[in-house]
Amino acid sequence: MNKYERDMLKKEMNEIERNMCYTTAAAHYDNGDYSAAISECSTGISKGTLDARVYNIRAYSYIQQGEILKARLDFDTSLKLDPADSEIRGFRDTLKSKGY
């Protein structure tokens, strides 16, 4: 396997890992297990996952647990990764307008 093929395989594996992290965290969130969703997102992020969706799920989970400031920080990070996400921008701006 040449360098190009190794790089492409690594990129593909990273994409699979990001999707698994997001899917697992979203399932925990949908089941109301916000602590598990936060844990799954945090693990993925610590492994280098740079996916706005992962930060969004963790932010929504933080909100469910009343940790609004942590949620706002994750929304800020999410917007750095995906500046075009107008829904998250609006939600983040609402939190800012309420003093968070």
C-alpha cells in the first residue's frame, strides 16, 4: 500500500469513527441518557473528532442537565467547525441574549 492509499484509508476510518461517535451519542440523547451522550461525545472529541454534530449533541445534552455555559461553549466550537449552520447560530445567539 502506497502513501496515498494509506492516507485515504486513514481519512475513511476517521469518517467512520466520527459517524459512529455521532450516531451513538444521538441514540443516547434520544433515549434521554444525557450523561452517556456527553460521555460519548467527550470521548470522541478527546480522540480528535472535529465534527460539529458531535459538539451539538453534547451541547443539547448539557442543556438538558442545566449546564448552559458548557452548552454555549460547545455551540461556539460547533460554529467554528460549521459556520454556515444558521440553526445553531440562532440557538447560540439566544443563549447569549439571555446572559449565557
